[in-house]
Amino acid sequence: MPKVNLYNVEGKVVGERDLSQAVFGVVVNPSVVHEVMVGLMANARKPLAHTKTKGDVRGGGKKPWKQKGTGRARQGSTRSPQWAGGGVVFGPRSERDYTKKINAKMKKKAFMMALSDKVANERLVLVEELAAKEGKTKQITSVLSKLPVKGKVALVNTAKDLLLARSVKNLQKTSLFGTNNISLNDVLRADYLVLTPDVVEKFEATYAKKS
């Protein structure tokens, strides 16, 4: 059964917490994690660019010159792709659908693998509480400076905390997530995860359920 140290806001170890083997001790399969990650990124993609084809470009109804006798190559329209101002061949189209179907069980498994990888590499830090009572950046910065974290840090909280969100807002390498809106990509992008015991209980109650 995996275990992690429990820190207080002063950065001192005040205990140890056993983690669920079914959630935080899963064998990591990189191919599963990669497949789900690619699917999530594809589903978040919005096709904004839109080029016009030969049929979409205005004008060009009249044949530029007669078919034979001019010595020039035959042309049917000045809106053909080879003409300046003509349509675009194989350009991006806004109606293209990039979405990929992600199996719910696979998505759940991949998330648990990402959590398990953080635990195995000592990148998951458990702290008694996450709070910034005055909503000031220096308060949360002070807490993080005393914890064994560096680089990109993802804080995960159970309840919506506007003051905590305000204190994190100006930190470029620190992000705040709730247990309901943190995704696989968020976990993978973070160098360290900082959770509270309540978050661990929520994850275990949610993901330890039999599918």
C-alpha cells in the first residue's frame, strides 16, 4: 500500500497517510495514458481557420478566354486554385471534426495511472490545508516555499475557495484545480501535485468504485 508524508503549512512532517492501492498504486501503462491524453487534446481542439474552395470564392463565372486558338493553356475560371485570388486546395475548413471517442473506463484508468506515477516518483505532496485567508499571493507563496515542491505545481482543493484562487492567480507556475475539474493533462503537465487529505478521500471514493 503506497504511503505519503503529511505536511503542515510550516513544511514540517506531522504524520503519514496510507493511500488506496486501487487508486494511487496502479501499474502505469504509458500507451493507455498517451491514447487518452491525445483524445482529450483532440476534443478540446476548435477548428477556427476556414479557407474558401473554388466554389466558395466570389466571381470567376466567365471563361477567361476561348478554349482553342490562343496558344495559352485552357482555363475555365479565374477562381481556380492556380489563379491569384482563386480557391485554396486542401486548406483548413471550420466544419472539420477533430473529436475522438474516449472509453470512460480507459479515461478513468489513465487518470489513476497519472496519480500513481506522481506517488511513485515522490511528486505528490500531502498538506493539512490549503488556504489564503486574506487572498494574498505572499501567503500561498510562503506555504509552497516550505514544501518539497518546485517547477510547475498543481494545487487541488475540494471546495471552491475564492481567496485561495485569488492568491494563486498571479503565480505563473502554480495552478489551482477542484477535484471535479482537474483533468489528466493537468496532472501530467504539473511537476508536483499538492493535495489535502479531503482531496485524497474524494479521489478514493470516486475512482476506487468498481466500473
